[in-house]
Amino acid sequence: MAKTKVKKIAVMTGGGDCPGLNAVIRAVTKTAVNQYDMEVWGVEDGYQGLIEDRIRPLGFNDVSGILTVGGTILGSSNTSNPFAYPMILGKKQVVKDVSEQCLVNLSKRGIDTLICIGGDGTMNSAAAFVKKGLTVMGVPKTIDNDLWGTDITFGFNTAMTTATEAIDKLHTTASSHHRVMLVEVMGRYAGWIALYAGVAGGSDVILIPEIPYDIHKIAECVLARSKRGKRFSIICVAEGAKPKGGKMVVAKTVKNSPDPIRLGGISFVLADHLSGLTDLTCRAVNLGHIQRGGVPSPFDRALATQFGHYAIDLLMKGKTDRLVVMKGNTLDSIPLGQAAGRIKTVPKNHPLIDAAKAVGTSFGI
Ligand code: F6P
């Protein structure tokens, strides 16, 4: 068994959950215990648990049998930022920096390193902790696949599979009733899920934030299908899609979240507009959090296991404050702060867009 300076690590899952988180927790814990004789602790509910001192030992038995389980055994939160944490002082609500308390909660247990599994919000705070002297290793997660610096994040494959299966199901009912069916998928400001699930599900129209649409072109497309005898159409729309010169549809704003905007509802707006323009019957379905739930796909389980193992391996090689990434088919890492504040959107010349256009898919332009 290799000997190392790092003796006690804590692992944490932050932000919105996604399938594969447990596979990373398992890989991190088993690698650290098995190969390096480390002590592993689990932080409950993301930064919330770090602030509130809810940190528990994680042993072999705790992570056994969780590879195939969705969600995260540690819990997560996407509204707690230790550097701007709302609290009541006297009768007033104030926002305070409680990051020092987090460091105390780790150091009193002798924990010297934090493995942060999260998206851009989690990594922003992780990078700020590095500036305060904490050793951090980042592992990228999000179903949206929008984290800058990595070709892929685990969770995306499962989400796009779920979305594709939903499109397959909607196909049959759309066909029976001769309807235009609009399927809204997640992705925030990036159209990865819509693009991949839209193509895999054979959608007639795919709408993504990166390509603002013209409603008249969408109407033209579904009417042309009707004329050709195709009596139904499927439109896969990303929650962040917007019309040319228009805005995204905001469902609500969430206080104290690293990104307070919650998108949602574009499919219903479009369904109304489109039925007015075409006289066709339109129905909208927002898949919502179903895309974040359930059993991780085999691909995501394998990717998450690689990411978790690689994070510990890097640490053992003396590398710290890095974000594990996948470039091409190779595991690599970038400085933790490098991805902060940047997102990876779909390039307009992405080969899958070209292929979709070639098979007759409209992007509403
Ligand atoms: O970042 C993942 C994501 O699922 C987005 O696609 C979606 O807009 C958002 O989270 C929803 O977050 P919440 O957990 O606040 O509903």
C-alpha cells in the first residue's frame, strides 16, 4: 500500500444532483481507503453541511452497493454559498462570509483535503477556498454537460437517454392524434441535452439557446410535414431556447443560489403560439427533474468511477487544486479556478448540428 502525506479527506456533492454522483463517492472512498490507507469523511448536503458541521466518517460499507443508485447518499444543496451566506442577526437578515467556519469544521477533524463533486457554482466556491489555503480537488458533474474545460460530465448520458426515451414515447401518441408535440428538456444556457436527445429521438425541430429561433420557420416546417402527409411533428426544445431578439422564459428566481434564475415553460409558450399560427393541435410536456433522477447509465457509472479514481490518483501525485476533466478520450486536469464563471455551450458548427440538418431537422431558422 502506497504511503502518502494526505491522510484525511472529505468528499462533498454540491449543486443540483445528477445520476453518477454515488459512483464518484464510491470510487473516491474505495481508492483512498484501499490503495492509500486514507481516512474518508462525507460532508452532508453540500456546502450547507460544511457550514453546519455535518460531516461523518465514510467507510467501505457506507459506499458498498451504491454504484447503481441515482442521486447522492450524502445529499446536496444548490442554495448555500459559504462566502455569501444569508442569516438572521437580531431581527435583520444579513449576508455573511462563513467560509472560516467551514475551514474550522474540517481542521478540527484533521481533514486536509476536500473533494468537491459539483458544477460551476460549487467550483466557484471551491476555487475561493483554495485562495484561503484549503487543498481541493474538483470532479465535474452536471446533466447539462455545460462545464467549461471538460468534453463531458457524468450525468449527461443518463439525462439524454431519459429524454430520448420520452421522445420515443411521445412519438406514438403524437402520431395517433396527429399532433405537434413539444418536449422541453433541461440544460440551462446550453443546448446539449436538446441536441443529443433531439437527434437520437428523431425530432423534426430542435431548438437550443445557441441558435435563437424564428417561430414562422417552425410553423413552416410542421406545415410542410402535414402537406407531405406526415400528420404529426415532434419539437425538442431546450429550456433556455429563445426567439431571435427575444428572451428566455424564466419560471422563477431562487434566492441565495449561485445562479438564481430557474428556466422553464418555453414549450407551453411555443405550443400556444404555434397552434395559433398553424391551426394544428399542439401539446407541450416539460420533462423537468425526471432527467436528473433514476439509475445512472452504464456509461455514466464508468465515467464517474474513472473521475473519482483519477481525483485521488492526482492527489497522490502531489497535484492539488485541480479540476478533473476528460479531453478526447484522455483523463486530464485543469486549474480549479480556470473553469469558474465560464460555461461550455454548443458551437454552431457542431458536427451533430450538421448531421441533423442533413437528415432534414429544422433548428427554427
Ligand atoms: O444544472 C442542472 C439543472 O438541472 C438545470 O438544467 C436546471 O435548469 C436546473 O438544474 C434546475 O435546478 P433546481 O434544482 O433548482 O430545480
